[in-house]
Amino acid sequence: MKQILKSLLTRAQSAFVKQLLIITLGVATAITVGLSQNVAALEPGSNEIATGTWQGASFPVENFQGYTSPFGYRQSPDGSYNQEFHRGLDMAAPEGSYIRSWWTGRVVEVSDDSACGTSIVIESGNWEHIYCHMRGHVEKDGNGQYLSDRSGGLQIYEGQAIPAGARIGRVGMTGRTTGPHLHWGLKYSRQWVDPALVLRAMYTEQSGGRSVSSKPAP
């Protein structure tokens, strides 16, 4: 009887180990696939970005003070207990600090009538970078629609080509915000990407040469 019980126990343990290995391999595969998808979305090819590396990228705000709200689910900033998905990274800086274009691209939208406040969207190949809560407002003239921040010396038109590191606005408090900051959003092939992952990739890429700066050279 003892031999029979021992044999049954051994078989049960073996089956359990096999099931555990299958589950572990499945989870590992899922994690690997997820990471590869993230890496693919974070490594622009030469068709999407002119240089194909992160060396040309610019940190998007001057006088950076700290990150105040990450990408992902968070409690609503209106003080309620509602959860909302935050599609960007909030960067605190003194009001009036200049905002710089993350990458060379073309302005595809300027707006001042949403929760994003006065904002600019720039397209760089498969990437879109979004800048919210800026100073100024939208105006129109014979050349089209543009963001106007006269006191900051800025006039940015839709359709305008913008080099990486160029000043495109200033930190303000327009739209839905509780304090001065830049809300910076990123999309790759129309899918939202965590900007923090991009910044980490930038630091890694640029650590051997010119480092990412919160105060890029003019």
C-alpha cells in the first residue's frame, strides 16, 4: 500500500511540476512578446526618423523641476475618487519656461479649446508628439492658423517645419490643470507610448556622447 501511495504521489508531483513549467513558460513568453513590442515602438527606423537613433532628440522643457504625474491610470486631478488613464507625462517647470520640440517634424495641429489647453501636435514620421497647457492662444491670418504667444516671441503655424530643440511654446496653465507644467504625450503609429520609456532610451543612447539636457543649447 505504501508503494502504491508513493507512486501516486510521485506522479502527482511530476504532473504539478509540468503544469508549473507550462504556466511559467507561457508567462515568460507573454512578457518577452510585450517587451519586444515596446522596444519595437521605441526604436525608430530610418524611414520614420531621419537619423534612426536617439542622438538628435531633445528634452522637451527648460527649467525642469520634476515629474508630477506618470503615464497610466491615476486618480482624477479634480479631487474625486474616479480613476482615469493619463496619456502622457507631466513635467513641472516654472510658468513661462520654454518648451522645445522633442524631434524634427511638422506641426499638424494647434488648438486652444480642449482640456489640453493651448497645445501643439508635431508629426515626425510615425511619431506624434503632443504638448499641452501652454501659454498663448490660437489665431488665424492669411497664412493659416497659428499659436500666438507674443510675450514669449512665438508664432507657430500649422504646417510649419520645426527642428529638434526649437522653442515652440512656454509652460502655462491653460486647459485642465492644477499648476504650471508641460503635459507631454507621444504616439507611435497612432498608439500611445509611455514617454518615460522614451526618455530612458534617450539617456541610454546619448550617455556615451552628448547627454540629454533639460536646458538644451540654443
